[in-house]
Amino acid sequence: MSNGPLATVVVGGLITSTLLTLVVLPSVYQWFASERRDVSV
């Protein structure tokens, strides 16, 4: 039994989660911060 496909899925998941953490989360945080800044508390 070969673990080739499993290794591909694991590496792909690591790359995807890293990109999500480094790119998507900061942009979403900035978007929410700018939205909250417009609302006067």
C-alpha cells in the first residue's frame, strides 16, 4: 500500500492553511477593522 496520494493531500492542506493564515486572515481582519471604525460607538 502506497502513501503517495495521502502525502499529496497532507502537503496540499499545509500549503492551503498557511496561505489562509498569511493572506486571507489579515485581509479579513482589516476589512472588519475598517467596518467597525465607520460605526460610531
